[in-house]
Amino acid sequence: MQSTMTVKGQVTIPKSVRDLLGLQPGNLVAFERNAQGEIVVRKAAGPTESRFARFRGHAGPGMTTDEVMALTRGE
């Protein structure tokens, strides 16, 4: 299999390779050099959720609009 590199250094991973590795859009791909000097492509372990997901729900129920307005007015 072959793929042409763009001027930006990007290549398309052939569909058969994506299928074999189980790659989906957004997956991380690792390039490693083995003992024979060959470059090996593998699916990299990466975050399974968005980088913001761990912060969701940590603030609690929060204040009502009236409470926020009273706080900002010094009441």
C-alpha cells in the first residue's frame, strides 16, 4: 500500500489499515521505530472523553439569578 504525502506532511491512512487498527476519526495514532529500524503504526491510547468532560458537574447546583444579583449588589 502507498499513500502520497501533502505539502503539509499529511498522509491518508488506507481504509484497510484503519479497519485493521480499529481507527475512528479523532483517534490518536502512534508511530514507533522497531529494532529493525522500521516505522510501526499503531492506535495510541488516548483520552476517551473530551478534555472538558472531567470538569462537568463539579460546581454543584449553583446560585439562582436573584442570589447572584443580590451578591453583586452587596445585599
